[in-house]
Amino acid sequence: MLVFIARRLFVSVWVFLAASVVMFSLAANVGDPLADARQLPDGDAQARAIADITERMNLDKPLVIRYFLWMGAALTGDLGVNRQGHSVNAMLENAIGATLQLVTAATVIAIVVGISIGVISALRQYSGLDHTVTFVAFVCFSLPLFWVGTLLKQFLAIDLNNWLRDPAISPFWIGLIALITGLACGSLVVGDRRSRLTVFVSTTVAMAVLLTVLSATNWFADPGLGVIVIALTALAGALAFTTLVSGLEWNSPPMRAALVAAGLGVVAHFALDAVLRDPNFATIMLLALITVGICYAVGWFVGGELYRRAAIPAAVLTGLFTGAVIFTDRMLQSFASYSDSVNNRPISTIGASTPNYEGTFWQSGLDSFGHLALPTLALVLVSLAVYTRYTRASMLEVMNQDYVRTARAKGLTERAVITRHALRNGMIPITTLTAYDIGTLLGGAVVTEEVFGWRAMGVMLITGIREGDPMPIMAFFLVSGGAIVVFNMVADIAYAFLDPRIRLS
């Protein structure tokens, strides 16, 4: 493994260097950086402007010398200055921070949700759910991103902000949402028609009652979960994660460990009330680490020697999930005050944050979420379709392999067959797609940034091309090109862990 990593690293370095030569040659000839200076009136002002830009950008030196000057400075961490004399390091720091904030959530959501839907669609091949997922995936994949962004700004942000001033749901929308929810839940059930119909009816009625109560109590204007909802959600999380890890057995050690973790989370909801009133990011991260440590210990002791391997992840996942539910509850409790502070326009259509906004930790979090909601949703709708289709195709191919049929013939449960055999091998092409997707997204979402007014990596690249300035372009290349090389190398290494049949020598 170490020899393989060293060889891949050696090859990646040379590929990156060769790409940097090509990129610098293109960036240096993309435009005329002296065009603006030549438009000045003839005289000393024009001559001084041309001389300043020439000296600053080393335009009087050959292209090869300029490349090595840039490379030598880049190796020391100095990316130079742009045409106006501004530090490219400072520009990159601001741009990459905004890009990471924009694409991280979208990438994670698209990967997790897309793979999950793809697996379910493959398992229910040619069912109503499968046809619906296929249709929606193709529609989302074919939609232009700028058009999706514009529609979201008009019909989601503006209309939703107007609705939140007096949030009441009409009977028509209650019935429509309840019907869609019932159809979705009924299609997920594996069983006969009677079982699906029972789930459809019960889910539809429950959703209709829930929406009616929430609308009547004006919950959407001043939302919150409360301890009962937190406890029920934590219980559902314990059941779901235990089923995923070891199967649904009510009295098994993994189930007990997950239930203990959920109970401790509910207790923490009361015990940490003072700490969570206005924490900071470091406090939240510290609480998450403490949660992992405590839940790991719970899984270790409750699982015993025979079940520790399943009890520990079940407890840790349940604990983190319960913590996320408590985090969401605190965020929702601050929604009313935050909405008032931004003139009842909580969903923003432009920019990464409200200028000069000052509030509590929870209000600042809502401000970031309000600015992230639309661009994240736009990116997710497009990426989700890709992950869904690739995962479905990969799973269908794997499910027909001999080793999957052998696993079923040996008497393994369907959960074990899917998670341990089919899914693990089906993730190999998805790993390649994920590595490339993460690398390219770190280079910025150019169209999304333009539509929603984000000053991030994509805008820095477009500005450098428009002004014929190679320094911002090369800074963009260092991040995006380096990310693609690194994540593709990580994908190659991950293949060995996903499929032991792959040999790295």
C-alpha cells in the first residue's frame, strides 16, 4: 500500500506540474493586461500606467522566465499580486472560504441523498418508485442551472418570504402535501399491496393532521421542536441506525446501546440549557467530540465482546443524530427573532451574508442558512440526479453477480447482502465520480455564484480571464487542479478498501 501511494503521489506531482505549464501559457495569453492603460490619454499618465503594470506583471520578461518566477514564489506560499497590485493570497483566502461554504453542504447532501435514492431505486427496479425517480432525475439533470436559480429566487425565496408574514396553509395544499408524502412512503414499503395501502393511508392522514395543527397554532412563524419531538426523533434514529448496522432486533446489545445514547441525548437537552443559549463554534465542536467519546464508551460496555463492532457505531451515530436534532431545535427557536431583525425576509436571494449583521450564534447560523439555502438547493438538484442514476446502474449490475446470489443462498439476511456485498462493490464507480465532483466543485460553481451574487472562486477566475491577469487564474488552478489530483489519488486508494480483489501492486 505504501509503495502504491508513493508511486501515485510521484505520478500526480508530474501531472500537476505539466498541467501548470499548460495553464500558465494559456493564462498569460488570455488577453491584453495593458488594454485599460492604453485607453488613457497619451502622455505621462499613460506611460506610467503601462510601466507600472509591466513591472508588476513582469511583462518585459519571456514567458518561460515568468513561469519559473511564479513557480518559485508559489512554492514559498506567495501567489503574487494581480494587475491592480492586490495580494492574490488575500483574494484566494476570501474566495475559497466562500466556495467551501457554498459547495460543502451541497456536495454532502447530493452524495448522501443521491446514493440512498439510487440504492432504493435499484432494489425496487421497474416499480412506480423507480419510474418516478428516473423521470425526476432526468428532468433535474436537463435543467439549466441559471434557470433553476432564477426560478428558486422567484417562487421559493420571494413567495416563501411573503408567506411567512402570515403562514397559514390552505386545505388544498394540506391535501396535496399529505398525498405526495403518502405516495412516497407507500412506495418505499416492501410487501404486498395491502401493506403499501395501509402505509399510504396512515401516512397521508398523519401528515394532513400534522399540517393542520401546525397551521392552526401558527408554528411556522415561531417554530420549535420541544422535548417530546426531540425524544421521539431520537428514538426513531436509534431504531434506524441499529437496523442499518446490525438489523432490527429489539433486545440486542446494539439496540440497547443506541437507546441509551438517545436517552443521554434527551437528558443533555436539559442539562446543557445554559451552555446552548449562546455558544460559539468551538463549543459546538467540543460537545460533538464529547458526544462521540461518551457514545463510544456506551457501545463498548453495552455491546460486550461479541457485539462491540455493531454497538459502537449504532451508539455513536444515534448520539450525533440526537445532537443534531437538539441543534436544529435551538436554531428554530431563534427563527422569530432573526426574521424580525431582517425585515421578515429570512430567505436571501443574493450574497453570502447580511452586511454588518450582528446577532447570537443561532441567529448568525440562521443568517448563513438563509443565504445558503437557494444556491445549495440549485446545486443539489443537478448533482442529485447524477449520483442517483450512477448508483442505480452500478447496483443493478452488482446485484446480478454470482457472489451476491451466493450470499443469498448461504442464508444471509437481505440487509447483510445489500450493505456488506452489493453496496460495497457498487460504490467503486461512485467513488470515482465523487472524487472528481469534489475536486471540480472546489474550483467554484461559476454559474451559481453569478446568479446568487457570491464572490467566490468562480468569480475570481472569470475576473482574471476578463482582465487578462494570469495570477488569479493560476491561484484558481492551484486549488481546483490540486484538489482534482489529490481526490483522484484518494479514490484509487479507496478502491482497495471497497474491493479486496483489486491489487495495488
